[in-house]
Amino acid sequence: MNGLEAGPPEATMDAFLAELRATNLAIVRFDGASFAEHAENEIRLANLISSYSHFAELLARNATNLRQLTRTRKILLRQTKRTVAALSGLLQTTRETYEVSLLPHG
């Protein structure tokens, strides 16, 4: 990946796009380049396209993970609400039992 994997995603993508633009310009300006330089630039472009595919796969994987996390968060929120409701009911029952125990027996 030409060392582009390090750094925050924005910086990595910026570096990738800058290299892609420079390579495209080098290929378009073939006039002064030797055939060897031109071939090297085309190989470099192919590698950059491969890197772009890798970025796209990472973005797709991140989107899937985000959807799964959102789904998990919703499930946990529902379970928490149910638990709070159950604990509230238990607290109410305990309070009522305590109040009954304070009544004079007689």
C-alpha cells in the first residue's frame, strides 16, 4: 500500500488522492517521459487503484460494523429499560412489604 496505511483516515485518504493525482498527471504528460518511466507510472497507477479498492473494502466493513453496533445498542437499550422496569416493580413490592411489616399486629 505504499506506506499509506498509517495515520488518521482523513490524512491517509488525502495522501492517497494526492499520489493518485500526481500519477495521473505523470501518465497524461507522457510527452517527456521515457517508455520505462511511463510503464512505471502505469504500474504505480494500478497499485493505487488496488489501494483504493482496499480503502473501499475498509469503508464497507466499517459501515457494516457501525450498523451492527447500532443494532446492539438498540437491543441493550431495550434490555436496560426492561431491567429498570423489573427493578422498579421489585422496589415497589419491597416497599409495600416493608410498610405492611410496620403495621401493628393484633
